[in-house]
Amino acid sequence: MQLWYQEETGNGFTGIMGRIPFFGAMACALAIVAGSATAAEVELLDLPGEIDIVSIKGEITEGDSDRFYDLVKERDRITVILQSPGGLVKEALQIGAEIRIKNFATMVASDGECFSACGLIWVSGARRYMSPDSKIGFHAAYREENGEYKESGVANAEIGSFLTHLGLRIEAIRYFTVAGPDEFLLLTPERARTLGIDVYEQIGTEVTTPEQAPTVDVYADRFVSYGILRSRCAGYLQMDADVVERAHMDAIKTGQAIAGNDAWVNIWTAMLEEAKAKINTKGPLLMCIKTEAHLRSQGQPTGVHGPSYACSKATTPSELAMCDDESIWAKDRAMNSIYFWIRDNVEPELRKRILGVQRIWLADRNDCGANKECLNSVYDQRLQELKTIVIQ
């Protein structure tokens, strides 16, 4: 099947897109040569279950986004099943925007086909379902001019803007827009993870979630985070260095296996530059606290196994509560490290004043009793005051 794009102009998007401020006034259309376009079938399937199923089947044409909006506007939990050769990109972007705003899921079933503009709808899903044999294909936006196919820079810019707002990185955007007008780049679950696109991979009744099979971006983020712990945080947190080293190496090996060495380096290098900028802004102390919390929130080991004291010897309500709250362990370790650093590195008169303030703070902490919210608050406030102290 030979496909082509025709560029359209106008003063702005109507329907759903009229409510989305970041799109411009240009779009492009995909059509089948020598064929007339009929509207896609946009329908709510009458199936049992708590989640509604909406099917979009056929070529996406003018007005389909309005039909979709009218169908879903009173509904909150929807999975959109797609089977389409493509169609009007402006309509697809409007449907995709509504899907993302409403947090809907999208699906291309096993052996299903979803090409071009349809793929833009699928990738808009807050949860994207596909099978290894789902056919999801992408190519650049083109228009016909004097019998020739020419790439539409304006239309591709619109697509790029949309994908950027979905949070996709540049490699994914390029993948979606690099193929010629009569060819497609097909997306597999493995390729999606390499491009940083979360997918729920469905084989029969079995579903592999993004948590079970993360994208390469997740491993790059872990690699950079563990690098920060290793290089900047040992003095504050006194972590188990072996635990951090093993996790760091695991992130490297898995990331390289998913993306290949060159792509892997490009991904984590960009993340590292962002992390360096944050360290310069926040300071290493607060960045270390945040990094440890970030890894822990993902269920990853951080080498921080408890507060600064032995919980077997805890006696006060505050100490006992802190032993039960992992979110405060790194904060307490950092505070303990800072206390000893001040004691050993600050001249006597200044040290006396600082430690006097520290004793007042300790009394405030103990006044929290077993209130974990209060404990976290007093630690956060004091660490903010001490953020300029650098411990190597």
C-alpha cells in the first residue's frame, strides 16, 4: 500500500485541540492513493468489567476526534484499542491529547496494525499495551507537491512538539519521523524500551509491566544516581559501599545490554549533566538525601540500613519511631556526620555556638515523640540550614 501525506493549513485546531494550548495551526494528512476516505469506527464496546473499552478502527478522518470526545467525556477509566492504517494527523493529535489528559490506556492487540497517525494515538496512552507481534509503524509527515512526495517540516515539527510534551526524548522522536513516505519503522517492545517508551507487553493473558521490564532510561537514571552516592555521599550517609558498588555495576551491565554501548553512553551522559547542575544548585548534602530517597522509592538498595545509631539500643519514642521509618535514616545519618565534622573541623568559639544550636534542635526533635511527619519536618528544616557544609 502506497501512502502519502497532504499538508493542511488553518487558523487553529478545533474540537479537543482547541483546549490544548501547545499545538500550532498546521497539521498533515495521511491518505491512501486512489481511494476515498471514510470515517473511522469509533465505538464503545459493550464488554463486562470496570474499565470501558473504546475501539478506533479504520482510517482516521475529519471529525473523528469530536466523535471520540463525545464518546468518552463522561467516562474516567478507558482502554482504547487501535486498528488503523493512519489518517489525519491533526485528528490523531487531538485524540491523543484527550487520552493523555484523561489518563486513558491504549492497546494494539496481537497481530493488530496501527500505522503512522494511529501510532501517535497509541504512544499517547498513560499505559501502552502491545504484543511482540503487534504491528506499530511510524514514518515522517509528507505532502504531495507537483506529483512528488516532500517532507513537511511544519507537520513534523507539530508531531515533535506533541511527543516532547508526552515526555519522549529526542531519539524516540527521530524514530517516529525518520522513515520515508512509503515505508515504516516498526516498533517492537524491545525497541520501545531502548527508546525510553514504557510498554506493557502482553503475551496471551500474561502481561510484563514497565516495572518488570524497565526502559533503558530507568537504568541510566540508576547508574547516575549510584554514581552520585559513590562520589559525593559517602561522607554524609556512611553507606554500605559494597551494596552501592554492586547496584552501580548492575545498572551499567543491564543498560548496555538493552541499548548497546554508544546509545547507552549518550543517555546517561545527558542525565549526568542534569545531575551536576542540580548538585551545583542544591548542594551535595541535599542532593545526597534526595538521591537516596529516589532510589529507595524504586525499591532499589542504597546501602543505608538504618539510622546513625543501633536500633537495638533505641529507648526514646523518637528513636524508636525513626527505626521504623526508612525515609528518615539517611537524614539522621547525614545529621550525625555533620555533627562530628563540626566537632572536628570548626574553631572552638564557632563550634560552641553551632553545637549549642544543635542541642536545641535535638530537643525539638525529641519533642516530636513518635510523630514521623514531625520528625521528618524537623530534619528537613535543619538540613536545609546546614546545606553548605561539604563532607568528602
